[in-house]
Amino acid sequence: MANDTAKHDPTGDLADTALLREQAYIDGRWTGEPTLAVSDPATGAVIGHVPAMGAEEARAATDAAQGAFQLWAALLPQERGEILRRWFRLIEAAREDLARLMTREQGKPLSEARGEIDYGASFVEFYAEEARRPNIEGITSHLPDAEVELWREPVGVAALVTPWNFPIAMITRKAAAALAIGCPVVVHPSGETPFSALALAELAARAGLPAGVFNVVTGAPKEIVADWCADARVRALSFTGSTEVGRLLYRQSADTVKRLVMELGGHAPAIVFADANLDQAVEEAVKAKYATSGQDCLAANRFFVEASIYEEFCARFAAASQALSIGPGMDDPDIGPLMNEAAVDKQQAHLDDALARGARQLCGGPRADLGPLFWAPTVLADVPADAQIMHEETFGPVAALTPFEDEGEVVARANSLEYGLVAYLHTQNPRRIYRMSRSLEFGMVAVNRTKITGAPIPFGGMKQSGLGREGARQGMEEFSEIKYVCRDWR
């Protein structure tokens, strides 16, 4: 059981104070001495502490998961599904506490945090049902006197490495899929947002997940994740984060030939044609740019606007951006603080570089009056193709706008980078919608809207934006192997 320190609630606004855990969760036990401070990005106040663990604890988590594997995989699919369903109900019931905890450690506006809890819970509900689906498949035999079957079986222990921008949803999207097919998991959350992961572990324990099936290890990512990459017992690694780190994990996992699922960088283009509904395009552009204060792999960063409507779009988008409220996440503004100083530095670097290359700043910039991590929505017009912001993922509330003349030009510019996660398209021409949807080299294309994700869809990108898919039936299949069985029936 947890000690008094793990139950302590420094935020003072949780109905269920046991959801704030200051220890790691390994083999069904809360463990570790809390030493690493976790701070509220809006105020800098320390929320609490978590253990600084490393390779030894990573191996202990793998030991626990490997020990639990056969028992968990042997349960009837409906038994695993029922446990996931209980987990879903507990997450739903704790929605407000989880949202407040997330806003404290991540900074996002409270209404966005509530939305993330709903989104994250939807994956647990979906996979509670999907657990029943991977049936044995019979196929017509190519051999005389033989019966042929295909079985879908869990790969084994799955390591899940998650980022700070969606500290609940990135875990549930991965974990629910792995757990549904029969894989135990070891989780390493971002050191900046560990409390959301630990709260999920608390609720998973209450739901009846057996010891060793769901483990959370906090501390040094280089030691913890490197150990999982090198451990042959960890058969799958699912990672959400930067393309740079994804490449590193890809290399580190080569010797153990792991199943890899990676959601990497985005740098999405938003393309607006002259025949678009301009009111709708501006409204959706604001959503696509500023959700999670722009700290989103799906965020639109490069806005390509047809020349004949370019100036009007710039003016209207800048006005809409300026109208957004800014403040601490607990006040539920439109824009909260950025996660850390590095994020602020990147916005400043991209802004300075674009201005030096001839771009116009229409609005925005740092908001030191609110605190060191606040940045107002910023719109840059006439951004040249060689500006850093057109090549590097911004991950913040700075938007780069540039005009284009024709369809072929904008397709080439949108596809010119190694990113290929999502593209946004605004046009009323059905033939153009078809052509562009086929031509854009992105795993997902949003047409005349922003919201496209959800549990039933296979989320993922092309090129260096990732490997594999999360969500939908495909998300569960990423944690499984197909076993071919050929029987002589004579």
C-alpha cells in the first residue's frame, strides 16, 4: 500500500487525493523514494515529487511483466475486456480529478484537459470491446489432406514511452490496445508529466489488473528506455515523440528486432484554396494551430493560402488569433503556458529567423507579464521557404503563412519535407478534394475540418512521421503476431 507521502495532495483540489501518487508502480506495488520535483508550468510551484529510477528498476518492471505474461494472455478475451471496462468506468468517474491533475502538471486549459480524459477513456472502452475480435481465421488449404488456420497471438511484453503533451491519452491509446490482445506493459511517462500516468496506474489497480500487467517507471529516460530496447524479453516498443529520438530508439532496438510503433514529428501543412468557405477555414485554422497551445503533433504549422484570398485570410486569421485568451490552465483560457523554457526559446528562434528573412509579424509574441512560459498566439505572414519555421516543427503557438499560385506548386511544397503525419485541406471543389487527398504524402488528411482522431481510426503517419498505427483494429494488431498452423486431418 502507498505511504502517507504518496497520498499527499499538494494541489489541494482533488476529491480523491489517492490519485496523486509520488511513487512508481512495479509488480503491483508502489515503490521508490520521491526525489524528482514536478512543477506547474503556469506558476513554477512544485506539485510533488517522483522517484529517480534507472536501469535496475526498468529490469524489475520487465521481470514483473514477463512473469505476468502467460497468466494475462491465457485469460479469456472477454475476461480481459471486462477488466478494461472497469478501468474505463473508473477513469470516467475520476474525470474531473484527472483533468485538474493534468492541468497542474502539463499546463493545458482545464476544458482541454477534460476533453483529453474523455478521449483517452474512449480507447479503453473501445479495446474492452475489441479484445473479443481477434478470432482464429480458417483459410482454404493449398495442400491435400490439410487444415490451415491463422492465429493472432500477443507478442509479449510491450514498452510504452509517452510524451508530456498528452499524458493520459498517449498511454491509454497504447496500453489498452496491448492489454486487450494479451500483452503486459511497462510504461515510461515524461518526467514533466508523470502524475497522470501514476493516476492511471492507481485506477488500473482498482480495476483489477493483475500485478505485473501494468507497470510505470519514472526517472532517467536514457537509462530506462535503453534497457528496454536492449532487453529481448521486451518484444514491442511503442513511442510517441520527436523524429530525432525515434531514430535513436530505432537504432537501439535493432539488436533485439523489436516490433516498433512510432508516432513522430508532424509539422502539418494547412492548405486553403480560394473556393474554400473562408469563415470555416479561418475557424478551423485557429483550432488546428492552437490546440494544446500549439504543442501538438497534429498542429498546423505551415499555412499555404491561395494568392487571391491571401491578404484577407491573413487579416482574419490574425484577428481571430489575437482574440484568444491567455492564462493559467486552471482559469480555463484558450491558451495556457508552454511546457518549459526550451519551448519558449524555440518560438523566439523561429520568430527571429523568419523576421530576419523578411516575414511580417501580424500579432503575438512572448507574454512576460503572465510568466516566463507564456507566449501569445503569433502570426507571421510572407514567410519564405528557407525560414527555419518552414522546415522545423514549431510545437508552439507561432503560425507561418505564405501564398501559393496553383495546385501543383502547393502539393510540391507541402510534400517537400520528411514529415507526413497529417495535412489540412480547405476547398469546396470535389475533384480537387480527391486529387489532393491522393497527392498529399500524409497518413491522414483532414478536409474542411480539424477534428479527425478517435478510437475507431488508425492514427499514424508516413515517411519519418512514424511507423505503424494506433487506434482501431490495426492498433491492437501492432501488438500481435500471426501464427500459421497446418494440421494433417487424416
